[in-house]
Amino acid sequence: MNAIIVQTTCASKTEAKNISRVLIQEKLAACIQLQEVESLYMWNDEFCNDFETLLNIKTTKDNFDEVQRKIKELHSYDVPEIIQISITNASKKYIKFIGDNTI
């Protein structure tokens, strides 16, 4: 099993919790951390400075496509951030936790 972290940001904490609840209930994620962040970026040639909620989604590489599909389905952004980060080192017990709590 290849454990990964999928990162996305949401416009609100409510949206982030909804996406998190669905991913966990459908066993597409073992654990999701939410963190308030400030994001600076260009959108449609305009400088933006927004507060968002960052999700760190712990899952498996096999689940990435379905996690990505669910995020796109539930997300309010036209182009949501969906980034896969490989977990290269972690405790065996934590990797087992991810495996035990995902499909």
C-alpha cells in the first residue's frame, strides 16, 4: 500500500468539513486535518488575498482518482487545488491505520 496525502483548499470551513465527512464516511480517507490559511494568488489577471481552509487528506495512492473525483464533485471552486504528496517515511503503525481505514 502506498500512503499519500492529498491537499486541497476550500472557501469555507463548512465546505471543508462537508468534503472531509464524505471522504471519511466513504472510506476514501483515513484522516483529514483542517487548517485555516491565508492564500495569495492570481485569478483572472487579478491579485487575490483570501482566507481558506486547507485539507491534508491521508489516503492511499489507489484511492487518488476517486478522492479527486469527489473533491471536484463537492467543491465550489472552478479549479480546486488537488495535489498528491507521497508519504516516503512514516511509522508502520500509522501506515497500518491508513490502510485499515480506507478501501
